[in-house]
Amino acid sequence: MLLRPWLELHLETGDVPGLEWVDRSRSMFRILWKHRSKGNWTSLHGAVFVEWAKNTGRYSDNMDSRPNYAHLKTRLRCAINKAPDIEEVESLTNMRAYEPFKVYKFLPKPG
């Protein structure tokens, strides 16, 4: 599944921890973006990255014991940055919060 439909599906179902609507009417959502080196980090903080990797086929069962969250996070970040219909809302992103997050917005679909 492509990135935007995948995000939209999981935003609607709410089944991926760390992925939630900020303002549905304005198509804005946030992704928990906590660094693994933080002392209170749990696997739930990396759930969205793992789920995206599973969707793309870049996740294997042998990763279950020790996923490389930095690598998985990079894959999602690169996919978002390449997406022509998703942009970061830097004014709402907060990387200094106790639970850091990035805010993104879906742009209108062309055509």
C-alpha cells in the first residue's frame, strides 16, 4: 500500500500507537518521534516505524528480537519527504517535548 493511503487507513482506525490526528478537518496528523536513547523509550514509541516497514516488505521476522529503530525511522522519514502530497508543519512539530512528535499535513490531491 502506498504511503498516503496507508497513513489515512491507520489514522482512521487508530491501531498504530504514535500515529494520530491533530486536526482531521485540516488533514493534519502527528507521529511520535522519540529518540531511542531516551530512558523511558519503549517499543510502542517505534510502532509506527515497524508497521511501515512491514507494509513495505522491509521488515522480517528475525528483526522482532532487536529491530533497528533508527533505520526504520529513516525509511519512514524518507518516504514522507519524497511524498508530493504530504508536508511537515514545522510550526507545530515539537522535538523538545517529553514525548517528541512531528506534525504533517496532507495536501490536496491533484486533479
